[in-house]
Amino acid sequence: MKTVKVVATWKKELQMEAQARKHTVVIDQPPTDEGPNPMEYLLFSLGGCLGTVASIISRQERLDLKGFSVELEADFNPDFLFGRTTEGRAGYTEIRAKVKIDADMTEEEKLEYLEKIDARCPISDNIMNSTPIKFTLV
């Protein structure tokens, strides 16, 4: 097992600063808008993870992967986030991924490759399956 650690600290208004290893990112929203918002970071994570796993599998299976990209879109109800409704849910209701695989493969082979990628992607797994969150006050 490996543990991943991130520390997120409120900076101002709706802005957070998060640190992982030696990397720092800003999480923000209008009016300051100095970085992507949390919902966008989730999609960043998914796209990055899918691409990373695509690369790992292509090396393991000696596939001639020339390119891999994914365009992600997702819908959510901001009224839930802002407390204007309790109907529905806070998170995305659907995530749509348009994947482009540049490789000498048939359409069927690309679909099989994409299934392998999705099955091994930790972010896909966390989105598709319930992961408990244990809160502790310190």
C-alpha cells in the first residue's frame, strides 16, 4: 500500500492552496479566479490518470501509442452547493469523456484498450465506487 498526502489551506475568499509533495496548486473561483475550482481539478485528475494509465499499458503491451487525449465535460447543480436546494446531489450527475487514441489499432482494439485503461485508473475507480472518507478534528 502507498499513502498519498495533500494539505489544503484556506487563503482568502473562496481560495485554497493545496500542497502535495513539493507541488503547490491554487484552487479558486470567481471573483478572484486565480486557479481552477475543485470540480475542475477532479476532471484534471481523471484526464491525467487516464493518460498515465494509457502510457503504462502501451509500454507493457508494446503498443505503438502515438497520441492520447481526453476531453471531459460534466454537469452539476450549483444551487445544491450554495444551499439553495436540497434536491438532487452536490456532485456531478454525469461525466462525459471523449477519448482520442492515435495508434495503429482497429476501432475494436481501441475500445478494448480503453476498457483496460478505465479498469486500472485509480481516479475512475474512486469516482465509480464509494470510497469512505473518515473525518477527524485536530
